[in-house]
Amino acid sequence: MAYLFLSLILALLTAAFALQNTETVTVRLLLWEYQTSLVLVILAPAGIGIVLTFVASLGRRFRRSRTIRSLEETVESQGIRIRELEARLDRSSENREPSSST
């Protein structure tokens, strides 16, 4: 929850910073030159960073999901085994006749 709150604060600060810098700038990369708003120059890399972070976390999320599913199956199978053993224990205790002392 703290990460979500921190992410929200950083997103708001980035948006506020970008919206206060609306001048037109020239972006140059090798032979390419493009004029655009500074807002786009600020928000586009931030958006690309968010997307790349999400894509990079997919592998870990997938592994965690697979592990959770496997553990849930183990818990279910162990629950079934426990119920079977309890039933056997009940049957064996019913089969024993109380010893009577005379």
C-alpha cells in the first residue's frame, strides 16, 4: 500500500512539473530534429518507463502466480489427506471395543 501511495505522489509531482513547463523545445537525435512541447518531452519518457517497468515485472508476477497455484493445490491435497486419515482414525477407534474389567 505504501508503494501505491508513493507512486501516486510521484505521478502527481511529475504531472505538476510537466504542466508548468509548456514551452516549445527542439529535440535532436543524430540527424533527426523535432519541435514539440516540453510537456511531451517530460511525460513521454515517464510513460515509457512505466510501461517498461510493468513489462519487466510480468515474469516475476507469472512465477509468483504459478507458485501460489501450486501451493493452493498442495494445501487442498493435504486437506483431503487429513480428512481421510481422520476418518480412518475414527473407524479404528470405533472398531476397538472398550475393555471391560470384571
